[in-house]
Amino acid sequence: MATGFWEKQYKRVKKWSKLFLPHQKLRYFPPKFVLRDPVLEGVIDALSNGQQVAVVVLSISNLKEFSQQLELAQLHEYKDELRVGFQFIFKDSAYKDDLIIVHDYYSDGLTIFLRIQSEKHRVIHIENMLKTMMPKLERWINTKYPYFQHTFDIGYMFIERQYCTTQDALYIAQQQAVAMAEKRIHSRYINTLLEVRQIIQKRQITLLAQPIIDLPKNEIIAWEFLTRGPKGTALETPLQLFSLARQSNLIYDLELLVLEKAFKLISKAGCLDDIFLNFTPITLGNKRFIPALEKLLEEFPEIEPTKLIFEVTERDSIEGLAFFLDNIKQLRQKGFRIAVDDTGAGYSSLHTINELMPDIIKVDRSVIQDIDTNKLKESMLKGLILIAKEAGSLVVAEGIEKKEEADVLLRNQVDLAQGYFYAKPGRLEKDRVVLV
């Protein structure tokens, strides 16, 4: 009897002593609690599938007036109705596959997270979606609260996660969308942003062509397409247009429009020469770029990839762009050639050339200007020519404006050249260029 009692006590002590053993020897673990964030999960899933994510904020501009008529509980009920209504309308629309989630992230309204399919123009797609959905939402909420006039302010921004975590990028985009909806951003910036969006939506850009000359033969062998904004506006010049597009996260949309216009122009003009197209690493490193390009190749089967050269602007770093090198590899596999633009003007020429081993190196105007009177610049040119030979690249000198500069290039056996000395940019038409 006694023995049985002590055996039971021993087993009981042994059982409980396990709780005081080192962590790795514990048999009994406390339950694990995992907090899920459906917004973050949905955003990460969309981005990993190559889709773009838009954060849309619907701000109820007269909510303060409305809240004075309702108790707090009724106000929460109103916002629930708004969220349910938006979800219902989305699920019954052509945009049903775009919705990630509707969330009450914003005290004065709602935040909607949307996935934008890779083949769609994101700005145009968002604008069309809002134009379609907002009247339906207003009708829905007016049936629930007919005694109150609803007005909404809308802001949207796209998630860009190049230099931060997805969660940080989501927060930044949401705050920017809120600021836009509440019109806290400087009015001049908003107007300019809307102007850039309108240019993209209405496709208000023009492509000019500048010839590229084979120096030994003194004949045109290629063209560079140059972008201009609406004539007579502040955004006509490419520097201003592309700078503002970059600041407003619209650079990909703008450069994709340039690509589409380029394909149409090549086809319409029946151009058989090589074409140089200038793109930022942001666009070339976008996961959606290759599918968009493949779609254009299907639409214009007469255009041969071997005739197109993608110029990577050297003033931008290629660091941190996850898909950039893979996209460059795919471009080469399809037959496209790669050039490094602005060589000598930025901070990372040698690194970019080493990473890409480009087919063509374009020497920036800053090196060429007054090279006939500057021996140091000529030495720089010789150094770049030597690097190009090691990389197996052709050399194009940009921005030649006088005969003396051209003579230096000939003396140093530069392959190709372009600039006002040879021809100004013009409108490419069938078999000819018309100056504008």
C-alpha cells in the first residue's frame, strides 16, 4: 500500500518537473497564436504574381457634418454599410477580380486595395474603374441613408517597394492616397500630377526621330526615338515630363506608352533601320514589362526584335531592382540589343557596363562637348573606347554640334554618332523625316 502511494507521488513529481527542464527538452508547449493581416497577405500575393497594387482611399468629405446627426454606433453602422456596399458592387462588376480587400484603415472613409493585372495600363484602368464604380456606390448608400447628401474625395497611389519592406511601402502608399484625398498635398503638385495622368490617359505624347550616323560610311543606319509632351505646355520637354512622372510613380505607365507608340510608328512608317528606345531601369526592371512587350510583338509581327535597341539610362542605378537582370536576359534571348545610355554623365558607368556587357555604349554629350579643345575629354573618350572593345560593344557619341567635334570622333575611330551637326529630331514618316 505504502509502496503504491510513493510510486504515484514519484510519477506526479516527474511529470511536473518537465516544466522546469531546459527549453529544448520540454514535451509540453504553450499554444501558439499567429496574428494574420489579410491586407498584407493579399498585397504580397498580388506583388509576387507580378501584379501591381493600388491603394484607393474614399474620404467622406462631409463626414463631420454627417456625424453630428448620428450617434457613434450609427456612424459605425454607416461605415459598415459603405464597406459592404462597395464589396457587393465590386463582386457584381467587370472588376471583381481586381479587389483584394476593403478595409476601415481610414477614420474618415474606406481604404480599398486593388490588384492591377499586368496587361492593363494601371492609371487608365484605375480611372475607368472609379468612373464606373463610384456612381453605383453613391446610389447604394443613398438608398440606405436617403436623408443625407454624400460626397466623396478620392485619392489613390500605387505600392512601390523597391527601397523598403512591403509593409512600409503599403503604409507610404496609403498615406499618400489619404493626403491626395484630403487635398493636403500642395495644389500645384496635385494639378501637375493630374496633368501627367491625363497625358498618359489621353496618350498625348509625340515621338520624334533623330538619325544615328555610321561615321566611316557617313550614312544613316539607325534612329533614336525621342519623346515630347503636349506642344506648347510646360510638360512638352522630356526632362520635365519624365521627372514628374517619376515623382508621381507614373514612370512605368509613361514609358510603356512610349513603347506602344514606338511600335505603331515603326509599323506605320515602314522603317527598316535600327531603332533606339530610351528606358529607365525602373521600367526595364518591372516584372510586368516582358509580358507587355510580348503582347506588342504579337500585335505587330512585322517588327523584328533584332532591329530594336533598349537604352538603359546610366543616370539611374540598377541596384535593388529584383527583376532587372532577368528581364535583360529575356530581352537578349528574344533578339533585342542593349545599350547603356549617358555613359560618362552618371556615377555608375563602369559598374553598369560590367553588369550588362552592353551591345552598345552611348557616350554622353558632357564628354563630347568641346572635345576638340579639351585633351582630357579626348583621353576620357579613348578610355571609353578601350572599355567598349573589351566588352565587345559599339560606341555611339551623342550630342555632336560642330564639325571640329566630329573630326575628333573620326580620328579616334568612333563607330556611330548623332547630334544637331548631322540632323535635328523630326517627325518620322514613310521614307523621310519632317522637321518640326
